[in-house]
Amino acid sequence: VMGIGKPLDIAYAVKEGADMFDCVIPTRNARNGQLFTSEGLKRIRNAKYIDYNLPIDKNCNCYTCQNYTMSYIRHLDRCNEMLAARLMSIHNVYFYQNLMAKLRDAIHSSKLDEYIKELEDNYCEVNDD
């Protein structure tokens, strides 16, 4: 499937039988300050992240989350430092690799509908971010 790249859209496509995807969303959205997390989308340019001294996603083991805080990455982004785009892209690509692994696991354990429901809870509702 080409051009489908939001987590929930991928999950719906997987449920319909798609098994290969190609989309720029993880890296393009990262360059624009949008980060995919286990709790939904976070927009790093929001003022509430000025003093947010936690990782992008506390449930993530990517290089970015293990070594940098959201406030520092936000600072880099505000200064137009290329490192910000790189760190956010690393995080988003890692998130997508885990998303696909979780989808595979959900299929193998016959829990795809439950995992899709979890994604709907995190990505369908209006979030204050």
C-alpha cells in the first residue's frame, strides 16, 4: 500500500490483508514536529513542552527517548538545528517498527481487533496536544 502511513490506517489495512507499506509520514511528520507515541500524537512545538524533562514516550526504547528530553528536542527544533529532525525521525521510525511488530504479534495471538481498539483509543479521540 502506497501513501497510507498513519498508525490507525495501517492497522485497518493490515486487517484487510495488506502486508507492505511505503509512506513518508514517519519522517515527514517528524521534521514538522509531530511525534507518534504509545499514547497518541504529540506536537513538540506546543508550549507545554518547554520544560518537559521527560522523553517523547516513556514506553519507548529508541535512542532518542533513552538519551534526550522533549524540552531539549523542542529547543533544538526552535533553533532550526538539524539534530532535532534527525532525533525525531529516529523516534518515529522506531515507533513504526514497533507498530508493525505489535500488529504481527496481534495477528499471531488472534488479538488484532483488541490492538486496533487500543490504537483507536489513542489516535481517534481529540487530544489536547
